[in-house]
Amino acid sequence: MAEMVKLFVNGQEVEVESGKNLIDALKVVGIEIPHFCYHPALGADGNCRMCLVGIEDGRPPLVPACKTPAQEGMKVQLDAEHIKKIQRDVLEFELINHPVDCPVCDQAGECALQDYYMSYSLDDSRMRVEQVTKGKKIDFGSGVVHDQERCVLCGRCVRFTRQITHTGELGIVNRTDAARVSIFPGKPLNNRYALNIVDICPVGAMTSSDFRFKQRVWFLQKDPGICHGCSKGCSIYIDHHREKYKDDVIYRFRARTNLKVNGYFICDFGRLSYAAENENRQTTATADGSAIGFDEAIELVRERLDRARKPLMLVSPDLSLEQMWAVKRIATLYGADLSGYSDSYVIDGDGDDYLINDDKAANRKGLELLDIDSSKEQFISTLQYTDLLVNFNNDLFYSGVDEELKAQLDKTQSIAVCSHQLPVFESATIALPTASYSEYGGTIVNEDYVLQRFDKALFKNEDPRDVLEITRLLGGAIIDAPHAWPGIRQSVADLADIDPETIPAEGLNLQNSEDTNVGA
């Protein structure tokens, strides 16, 4: 356990972690020190001077909080008049050439400069000369659009490309009023994490071409979620908005800090995967290509399962633990074989040594824990003799159509329980629409055996049924996620003592190892 020290802030005694810089140490106890250039993943740069604090009897008496470790007995001054004047002066300096375009800025509502002005300044401008103008709507590549006029030259973006991606595309050129962030000539941003620059920019200087002018942030509801783009299972915020009388729509994913999984960042592919949650959705039940009522479709599925001599159920590696368990139980009910075959989700060579994994399945470890066979041999041999395949949202063609497998599927009577209209489900005689991961809650286990819980984020005018409810309607006994856990705990030794309601926000490492934790 970290050593704790007692210090005084504005005369009030607080206990904080020893050695942590004052910004991070005091944040834990609810005390904010304003700052622009500091970011916990990028370290202290000390260039903005917004975090200068007073140290009573200190040598020197003024120090940057981002570079000053907490020490026993330290007396920190935050509300002294000379400290307040420093904050006002820094803000005035930053605002001298800053355009007053908050009404059209994507960052409005999430802007540190905006918030700090309201909290620490509120002074009128004293400038009576023309502002220095700089470039606007500059395409930096990889979906990042830069507005030089709004930039406060904190340098976070520059340090990100040097320290995190090690690609070094950005730099600060020129000096004084002419200083600005720029790409090197003919060298735009070209890395798979570039859009994190938009997140870490404290003002509206870095914007995303995908989100730019799409929605006001104060309209967005921001719910925690888990990215299903690969087996890393990065923690994200799902930012969505539901207009009156319309369905909920996701406008963006953003990184949610989780030092056990993804640190402070996510990859661009995962960030942009929100679009798939909105598009190409299976919204109606169909039988032989014609739309039918959902209840009628359920009855048809039950009839065909009752008649089937050798049914096969295929489960997606993206489903939650609870959904996988429910499918496993209903497979037993109907005497069906069960497979988690999903080799197509693995794209060899696509991963890196940071956050992106070759395996694009969110919960493959769940298949392993629940002892669901995922081998190709078992699936192909069973498929040859099955007279009914029920596919629970498994995209067998995720990385491309397998023509040989497609030919076999075309000859097999199949039922698709699917959230999206995909080529793999085209041969299904019956299609049941189901919820996607932003529309239900559950638990998944990532590649490092970190068990994470997520809750339902989106609500539609007609909420799609999730896989759990569909298995219940087909005769299963699992009525919701909590009812799955007694069976899961009994069957899986690693989960025997787990209460899903008490899983921490950052997840629970089932191997009790801190080696897999991510630092940035």
C-alpha cells in the first residue's frame, strides 16, 4: 500500500499519497488545481504555468503543481490573492488571440479554457488591438482537423505522438505569437491512435472530422461501456442522444480511463466502431424473406427446434457471459450440439504491442471459461450432419466470406438470431432481431482475464430483445442476467466467488496478476 502523508491546503489538513505530484494527489481528495499542459499519461511539461501554487515557507515559494511531489507537512496555498492573480494572468494571456467562437466550437461544454475562465477569471478583455489570426480547418490526417487559432500550445498532442505512438508527426514551430502546432511537410498523422489527440486537447483546437458539427456535447448522455472491437475490451464512454419521438443514436465513443485494461486511450478503429451500432441493423423478424411478427417468428423457431433431429447452436464470441450460459442451457434443453467456432474473428498480424489485438472477439475467454468448444474441426464435422443450425449472432464471415463454408451453410436449414444484416445471415430461413452490446448489460472477460461489467446504455422506442430474452422465449429458464450467475458460479471455478454487482468499474483480474495492467 502506498505511503500516505499529511499536508495542508489553504490551512485545511488532508491526507494524500506520498510522492504523487500535487495535481494528482489533491484530485483524489476532491481538490482541483487548474492545468492545461499536464496529463497523467504524458507527464509534466511545465509550460502552461496555470498550475502554479504557493508553498508557505517554501524555497521557492511558487512551484508548478505538476512537478511538485506531495510531502509531509507541506503547506499549499491555492486561494491566496497572489495565486489567484497568476491564474487570471495566465488565462488572460491564453485568451489574447483566442477566438470567441464557443457557439460553434465542438469543445464547448467540455472545454478547460471555458471552465477555467468561468471559475478563475471572469475578467473583461483589455486588448484593443487586432488579434493574431492563424490557420483554420487544417487537415492533419487520420481524421484530425486542427484550428490553430484556438490552440493554447499545451503540447499534449506533440507529446502523445512522441511518447505514446512513437510516430512523432507533430511539432510546435515558430515562436511567440507565430508559434503553432503543425505536421511536418508531407507527413500527416499516420497512426492507429491519432484521434486520441482530440480527447486530450483541453480546448477546441483538435477536432474529429467524424464528430465535427454533428451534435452538441451538452445534449449527449455519456454512459460507461466496453468496446467490443477486439479482445482487449477497452473501457469507453458511449455518448448518445435521443431526440423526442426518435430512437437513441450513438454519436461517438471516447476513451474511459482504466489502468487495468487500456490506460487513458483507445484505438481509432474501436473509437469509430460506434457507427456499426447505428447502421445496418436487423429490426424486424423475417421468415423466407418476408417480414412477420416477432411472436410468430418465435413460435416458428420453437416448432423447428422440436422437429430437428440433430440441431446445432452456434454462439458468438462477442456475447456476454450470461448470454453464452443461457445458450448453453437451451442447447441442453433441445439436445443440440454447441459451438463457439469463430476463427474469422482472428486477423493475424493486425494487432500491435499496445492495445490492438489480432482477435476481434470481445469475449473469447468467456467461451473458454464456459467450456464451449470453438474448434473448427468440431464445428465443420457437426455442420455436415445437422438438420438445423441456430446462429446466435456469430459473424462467420467477419474477415471475409469463406466460399467453401458458405456453400455448406447454403445447404443447411438455418435460423439467425442477429443484431445486424450481414452476409452470413442471408441464407437463414428465419431471422430474429436481437439487441447489440450497447443495448443490454452483462459481463465479459478480456484477453488478460480481466472480468468487466457493462450496463445497458441505449433505449429505443421499441427495445430489441437481447439473446437472454430470446432463449427464455424459446423455453429456457434464464430470465435475466442475475439468474444466470448461480449456474455460472457452480460450473466455473474461476467465477465461483464472483458477485457481478460488486465488480469494480475497472474490472477484476481473475488471475490476480498486476503484470497485465496498462500504464498509459
